[in-house]
Amino acid sequence: MNSSLASPSRFPGRGWFLAVLLLAAACRAAGSDASSSAPLVVPEPAGATADAPASATAGSHEIPDPYYQGLGNGGYDVQHYDLVLDVDLESGVIEAVCRITARATQDLARFHLDLYGLDVDQVLVRDEEASFEREGRELIVRPERFLPAGEEFTVAVRYGGVPEPAPDPGVPFVPGVGWFRTPSGVYVVSECSGAASWFPCNDHPLDKATYSIEVTVPKPYTVASNGILVEERDAGDRRTWLWRASDPMSTYLATVCIAEFDVVVEEGPGGIPMRTYLPTDATEEERAVFARTNEILAFFGERFGPYPFESVGAVLSYENLGGALETQTIPVYGRGADESTVAHELAHQWFGDCVGPANWQELWLNEGFASYAEQLWFEHTEGAEAALERGRGMYRMLRAANVGPPADPGLEQLFGASVYVRGPLVLQALRDAVGDETFFAILRAWVDRNHDGHGTTDAFVALCEESTEADLSLFFALLYDADMPVVPSLE
Ligand code: ARG
Ligand code: ZN
């Protein structure tokens, strides 16, 4: 991590306008034609295996996504990732095994995994040696025998090397996404396409799975990851941490953070484990940013429904990561995060994590909602009048810049003002139209219906329409119109 990563990736309060301009300028300077830089593998006819029926064909090289080509793969559905990593902090080299349990969704003669860089030494399918090849970010596996539709199978990939952050056209303000090796240690921040930088996977948010993540590092480093810390083992001058995430999780929300941390162990909502990882030199002020975590979770719990996961926590990086990421159960924060950022990442546990985006065009369902939750927390702590002023400030800037619709922000502006600033106004307009009671009932129903699954804008609109007779025209205009509409209450 270095200072070139310091550009903002989220835009709380007054900083957003500058951030949007910087982002727009960065995109123009890069002249990025995002779709052409995305990996694309043209499928060839399946290489027939000895016993394969004619129905056994190649799994697709991608899950179709309006904004990304080549992400994820078809023909199977991952149930579980079992990762075992040995990390040498000095050289940056990892030695790893990723054991995947998946279910075939078609008769499969071969299938793809996503993997960026790294060396693959061996692939076993159902414990039998399989042949494989690499093509860009695709790892193409040909099992000895075909995989019948509906059958559960295992794939074990032995791999290693020095992981590098993967370039991502949706996140042009950082050099890459995924595994970051820094002077203080390692931080994994993968949104959107960076999970493939550290393990072979089905790297699309549509395929959620459970995880077990075992990491061995030299002393005195500590490993934080998703879910529950189930075991810590001593191994001489090294130490092993075993984490288990039992709630289904998208690949981009998996993380491993390795540094010399102070760990604060408390209880979260309903007594679930809450672990906060802090730099050993964190100031009182930096620690205080997390002091109201339980209060924030209780506040959101009342409005969005019960906290959705088995654990909660935080990792405060030593580095300025250019923002934060809502890694499931344990968000990773760049140094400099404030309480508003904590509210934002905690809200993502409901919106983004528990209810995932069905594809990357749907990002406002993550960022618009989490940014509106920030506004709710602001309203709660600072009062309705101050919150209205905050909303007016955002509105004025949206109008001045004529910021486009959250329903289709475009890949190069994916993390821009459309979803982060106009997105929350969509929800404000909904709340103004239907009133608090119906509004929060809609949010709870949204989480309830799509729990551990996915949302689409169409499904959210359908839920809103069936929940009210109110006039939703301003809500629709803010969500879809090419031009930023006039909002009379914010004029
Ligand atoms: N979802 C993050 C947030 O809470 C932004 C992540 C941007 N992506 C990245 N690789 N830095 O706003
Ligand atoms: Zn966010």
C-alpha cells in the first residue's frame, strides 16, 4: 500500500464533490475502455473425457454481468471454500491449497475457476488428478471423468507465489483489488474482482458459499478473517489461525488481514463475538471511532431487522487503504476512518453482504443503502434539522454536476456519486412518499426476503410498489432519469 492508494473510494459529507471530480479526471486520464480490458475467453468445444455423454459440455467461462465480462463461471455452484495458506511476510510468497466443494448444475466435461497470477502446481477433482490450463484469469480444469449434473464434487488446487492486486476497471482509483502486501502486513480488499488474486474461485457475487480459512504466519503477526475464530495453534516460530464463516458469503467479501494487531474482544448483538483489530500504536481517538459499534448495530437492528451474521468486528489497517470495505462480519478500514464510515460498513452487513447484488450494475443496492444508513445515523446523533441540511448540501452538488442515475452509473463511475450520493436520495424520496412506518417495513421485508441471497433493482421496485399506493414518481425519477431531477423539498 502506498500513497497512490490514498484517493477516496467513498465520499462522506463535504469531501464527495472533490472526490467525484478527481475520479472523473482519473477515468478520463486513463482513457479507460473498461469492457475491452476485462478478460474474455472464447469457449471452444468441450474436450470429451473418456466416459462423457454428449450432454457433458464445458461450463461457461463467466456469469453474465452487464458491467464485467469474464467474472465468475458457469456449470457449478460452490458450496464451500476450504483455504489453507502459509504466508511468508518477508518474501510475500504464499503456499496454499484451496479445496472447493461444489455442485454441478449441468453435465460437465470441464469447468473454469478464476485466478489472477500465481502458479498452479496441481489440481485434483474428486481426489483424482485433473489436467488444467491457464488463460488470462481463467483456470480451466478437465477432470478425468465427467461430472454429472446435480452431483456434489470437490476440487483441490495446490498453488502459490506472490499475490498481486488485480486491475479492476470499476475501481480505477486504486492500482488493483485483492491481496495488498504493505510495510505493516497484508490486507485483502477485493471489491469487485480481486478475490481471484489470492484464491481460485467463482469470482462473481452471485455464487455465495461458506468458508474455512486457515492461515499460518511468522510470529508476532496476527491473522484476522471472516466469521468465527475457531482455533489458534502454535507452530514454533510460526502461528496458525483458523477462521470459519458459516453464513453464505460472496468472494469479494472474504478477507485475510495480517499485521501486528491489538485485539479487543467484546460481545456484539445477542452476545455474538465481536473482535476489533487495531494497530498497536492506535491513538485513543482512533480507538474511539469503534466505541459506538453496539449502539449503531442496535439502532440499525431496530430499523433493518436483526443483525444477520454469527459475529461482528473490525480491522483498522495501519495503512490508508483508500477507503474501507464491508468484508463480511469484519469490515476492513483504512487508517483515518471515522464513525460515519463505521456506520456505513456496518449497514453493509444487511445491504450488500446479507442481501448481495445480483450483478455489479446493482451496486446502488449496496452503496445507496449504506450511504443512506449513514444519513440515518447522522439524523439520530445530530438531529433532523442537521440531517436535512446535510441532504440539501448533497442535493445542491448533485444538481450542479447533473450526476446520472444510480440504476445505471456506468462501469467507470461505479463507485462515484451516482450510487453514493444520488443513491441515498432515492431512499429519502421513498421515505418522504410512504412515511417512516412503511419505509422501514420495506427495508425489513427486503432483508427478510433476500436473506443470504441477492437483490435486483426490479425486485426492490416491485416490493415498494406492492407496499404502498403512494405516488413514487420522484423515487423513480431519482433512480432512473438520465438528468438529476428537481427535488422540491431540498430546493
Ligand atoms: N464498498 C466500499 C465502501 O464501503 C468501497 C470499496 C471500493 N473498492 C475498493 N476495492 N477499494 O464504500
Ligand atoms: Zn459502501
